[in-house]
Amino acid sequence: MPAYAQLLVIIAAMLLFWAIVMRPARNQQKRVERLQNELEVGQEVVLSAGIFGTVRALNEGRVEIEVAPGTVLTVARQVVVRRVSELEDKAATDTEAGPETDRGASDGPGESGPAKTED
């Protein structure tokens, strides 16, 4: 294989890697950064640890999140990764698509009847 062909294969592989891995990650990072800059008091948010809460106060790099009546956590702004409304929108879209069907969950080829259980 000529040297220029090898170089083209390497460049194509790098471009493919960028398109599949780096670009979507960068777009996600920009969305999260935009969310963190647009936070407002009263918004329901999700932290990176999966904790749900309502924004009660905003400081420079900190956010006060109420996770239960009377329980307020002070966290770094960077741990807020999603709005609850975005999760609800995604869940509604998933349920509209319908449940996935279970196509012939058998134990093997030609087997049918009740499921086997182990003791």
C-alpha cells in the first residue's frame, strides 16, 4: 500500500473518531454549561449525583438547592447538570414510542412452556 494511502486511512480514522466521540461530547458540555449559566431561583434541577431539588439561591459559584422542605444543600454550580423538565420531556417521548416487545423469550431453540427456575 502506498504511503499516501496509509496517510489517508489514518486521517479518515481520526475524522471518524472526532465525529463519533469528540463532537457529541463537546455539544453536551456546551449544553450543560449554558444550563449552569441560565439557572434561576425556583427551577427544579438534577445534580450529577442524581439528587433532585429546587434552586433557592444563587451565588457566584454556588447554588443552594432545597431537596426536602427545610433541607437546603449548598453545592457547586458545576454539579447541576439537568432541569427536571428535560427529564419529563424525555420520559414523555419514550412512552409515546411505546413499550418494547419481548420477542419470544424462550430458553433456547425449540423450547417452549413454563420458565425454568433454579432452586
